Amino acid sequence: IKIFEKQTDLDHYAADLIVETVKQKDRPVLGLATGSTPIGIYKSMVEKYRSGEVSFRSVTTYNLDEYVGLPSGHEQTYAYYMQDNLFQHIDIPAAQTFLPNGMASDLQSECRRYDDMLAKQPVDLQLLGLGHNGHIGFNEPSDVLTSGTHVAPLKESTRLANARFFNHLEEVPKQAITMGVGSILKAKTILLAVRGADKAAIVREALTGPITTECPASLLQTHANVIVLLDQDAGKELI
Ligand code: F6R
């Protein structure tokens, strides 16, 4: 667990770890997240690419999740977010970037297709953010969790949190396709980044509380190689 005084230090540290993974492997596979937390990290990766420090040509990426039912090109799709914040600014070939297809006519077979691809190309480094309720990806607190990629109903609290990106709450999708906790835990290394005082309590619960499906991020305690990067606000209940 590392706690940073400055946001930009967290961003650079995370980007350095990602770049290190990219340089070490012949065919590196990155697991990526969306949301507000990774934006600075992606900026820093872009800077490192522009300065010639790294090329992403050999990288394959798998995103954690995608909304169901938003048409391709919609500004709130995670595919759009990834283009906007990362892919269009670096030299990664489009054919090596994967997200679940939330417009697939058969969502169940789309989930199986995604898991089959992940089985063939296991993730070396998985970047994660943390939801206020302990969710990772769209694995929401529940008495049961699903291991593989699946269609997940979004909790009302998560829809409300994401409503800031839409014109009306009704426009926020009610379902998403998400990698399951089992798929996430298969990554060789996990990089969990969290910012803000509003996440301090859930950071403490996830990292030091009981391992329970009611806090999906607590399952990260069972993984041998998790790096947690926090700003001072998010880490304040740990100190
Ligand atoms: C995004 C994702 C979500 C977010 C989480 C935190 O792909 O899977 O689990 O990581 O909701 O979001 P932010 O960073 O916006 O606080």
C-alpha cells in the first residue's frame, strides 16, 4: 500500500508500473478500467508515449466492463472513454483493444466470448478503481458473486453516482457486462488506485475488513500480488 501526497505522484507511479510491465513482456496484456480515477494515469501514460519512453504496439488490452444498450459512438460508452482518454493518443493497434460489446444481440454468448479471449491472453496487470460500496468492475455487493464475465444489474446507488455523466437518471443504463471477480483475480498483478475522502471508509473496509461478497473488493485480500495506490484522503482511515 502506497499513500501519495500529490495526485500527480500517484498518476506517475501507476503509469511507471504499467510502462514497466509493457517493457518487460513481449506480448503484454493490460486490464483497464474507466471512471474518474484512471484519467490522470492514462494522461501520464500518454506523456510517456509522446516522450518516446514507451511504445504500446505490442500491447493487448481488456477493459473490465461496458454498459448494456448504449449504441457504439455514444459518449458515455466505455469504448468512447477509452478512445478519448488513451487509445487515440498512443500507438496501440485498434485490433488489440477489447471491451465487452454491450450491444451484442446475445449477451450471454458475448460474455463467454470475452472469457474465452481472456483465457487465451491472461492479464499481466489489471488496473482497478473502487466504488463507494466496494464494487470492482460492476461486481456490486451481494450475497453471491459471479466468477466469470456476466451481465450485471446496476445498483440504484451506482446509477445515481454515474448519473452526473448523463442528462437524466433515466438515461443511465440499468445493466452492464462486467468481468467477474474470478476473472479479475486471475490477473498476475492487480493495481488498485483510489482517491478522495469519500472513499476512505470503503478503502479501510476492503483492505482490513472481513473478506465478504458484501464488499467485493475485500476479495482482493486473497490475491498474492495487489498494489494499492491511495491519495492521502483515501488512505486517511488506514493511518
Ligand atoms: C470502471 C469500473 C468501476 C470504477 C469505480 C470507481 O471501469 O469498473 O468499478 O472503477 O466505480 O469509479 P471512479 O474512479 O469514477 O470513482
